[in-house]
Amino acid sequence: MNDLLRNFILLVYATIIVICNPLNINSIAASEFIFAEKHGFSSKFENENGDIFTLNDFQEKVLLINLWATWCEPCKEEMPSLDSLQSYFDKNEFLVLPINLDRGPKKKALNFFDDFGINNIETYFDDKNNIPREVKILGLPVTLLINKNGQEVARLIGPTEWTDKKIIELIRKEVSN
């Protein structure tokens, strides 16, 4: 293997370790959201049955889109908190939509949900990774707050404790708009 290829592989590996380091999980306050109103994404995603969805299918609801993968430890560690967050809100007004980015069988993500008792939310899938390319993210987890009109209003890069009072207040404010 030539030196250039080896160095590239080491750089990719180091990036993954830094981004998905389980020792790097600190609670991020709501003030650390990046607030900017922009168009939501148009990429399609699917549920475990293969039904295709877009953001338009969830109009009139505030969405918290969490982009995650089973190989990303911080993603997995924050999932129970995302599951708990959903219980604070009426599903007719607010939905947590975790979108799994693993390539390959959906069974791994579904088994993770079963093993960890994640039952307030269901996972969706983008195994072609169209959404991350469209919204221009480089690492995981990334979470997008989408308003009732399908526009991204805030983004959080990295894991957090989703039942933090400031985050719940931020979501309640968006739901009441």
C-alpha cells in the first residue's frame, strides 16, 4: 500500500474516532444549537417496511431529525434520551425522527431499538446517505429541528441530553408557533 493511501486511511479513521468518541459525550445546552432558517431537505427516506417519506409527509408537525448510525457510539448513547424526549410531546404536534444512515440490512438498527427498549420513536432509513450530502454534514450525530413548514430552524452537531429543560423549552416554543 502506498504511503498516500495509508495516510488517507489513517486520516479517515482518526476523524471517525474523534467524531464518534464515547468519551466526548458532554451535555450540550440549547444555546449551542446553530440557529438559521433554511430550506429543509428534499431527500427521501424510508421506514422499516420500505414506505417512502419526505418532509412534506409531516407538515404541520415540528420534527427533530436525528441522523445516526449503529457504528457511532455517541449516536447510540443519546438514543434513549431521544426516546424519552418524545414522551414530553403529543405526536400530533412533534415527532422525533431518527434516520439511520447504515448501509446494508435494516435489522441491525431495528435490533438496537429492541435491545435498548426504544419504543416511543421509530427509526427511518437513508442507506444511500442522500440526506447528509444534501444538508452538508461531515460527522455524526447531527440533529435538525424542522418547523411546521418543513424548514430547518436549528441544528445541533454532536450528542446531547435531549430531556434538558432548555431543549424542551425550545421545542415547546417551536410547537406553539
